[in-house]
Amino acid sequence: MNQQAMMRLKKMQKQMMEAQEKLENTVFKGTAGGGVVSVEVKGSHEVLSVSIDPEAVKDDLEMVQDMIVIAINDANKKIEAETQKTMGAFGGGLGLF
């Protein structure tokens, strides 16, 4: 591999690392039940907060628990989509991501 190709590769590696760091620090919001439950999850999959409409708890606790799971999964799907979009640009036609 020549020096110019090596420099391009190092530049792309640095850009990938910066993009990954940005993704990990981005906050994604997931919701369920039309906003009855909402969660905020960092791109690193760390759950930051859970918000629940107090009226929902009075009605059916099991349903609220299910909505929490749905909201977290919703946020995780958004993280995955953004990861594919961002990191896929680095894979180009190689199918790396």
C-alpha cells in the first residue's frame, strides 16, 4: 500500500471514530402509547430517562410496563437506523456496515 493510500485510510479511520463517538453521545427518544410513555436513550444504549403519564399508572400497571419496553425498543431502532445511515457511508460499496 502506498503512502497516499495509507494517509487516506488513516483519515477515514479518524472520521469513523468521530462519527461513532457522535452517535454514542446522541440522545434518541422512544415513545409508546401515543406518548403515554417516553424514554431517552443515548446512542451507546444507556437509558437516561423514563417518563410516564401518571394517569396511565392508575389504569393498568402491566400495560405501562409493556409500554416501557416498547418505548425502549423504539429508541433502540432509531439508534440502529442512525448508525446504519452514518456508518454505512464509510462502508461504501464494500458492504462493511
